[in-house]
Amino acid sequence: GNVAAGARVKLEAAGVGFDRFAVGAFGCDHEHRPELPAIAQRRAAERLGLALDGADLVVVGDTPADVQCARGVGARTLAVATGRYDVDALAAHAPTHVFADLTDTDAVVAALVAR
């Protein structure tokens, strides 16, 4: 649900370059969060020239709503407790991965590319 500029600031503050991600979808793309994974899926398919399964996508977010919105396309989730919700609160929503923050860049990147 974050706008692209906000996502850039959050990632780069944790040492993760925003430009490492070829495509994405943000709150500035649609006001209804559950629409965002399908937008990202469409953008990725256009960029790569092939259809992508929802499991090929990862939704990164810091709220239960981020975890929930991924389910509409079957995307994996990386929840990070940098907002109002702590690790336990996010884990209760069964994200694929949950982190306290993004400072362990190697672990975050490994989670993003894990299948």
C-alpha cells in the first residue's frame, strides 16, 4: 500500500537498493491494496514476455493487510515488523517469511528468491 517513493526510502534505509526490484506495484498504482499483486504480476509478465504464476511474486509489507492482499494471486509474502505490527502480530497472519527489520540483507534477499 506504500507509494513507490516511500518504499524506496524504507528499503534504502535498510541497505536494500530499490532498483534491485525490476517491477512492483504500490499504493500510487491503485487505492485498493488487494489490486496491487495483480498489477505487479501483469507488469512482470510484460517485462519478461511470459506468464507468471502468483507464487512467482513476493509481496513485501509491514501490515497484516499486505499479507492478506498477496493471497488473491497466491503470492508469497515477506512481512517486516518496521511499522505498527511486531513480529508476533505479523506471524499470526502466516506470511511466508517474517523479519523484525531488513538489516540482514543476505537473509532478506534469500527469502525473496526462495521458492
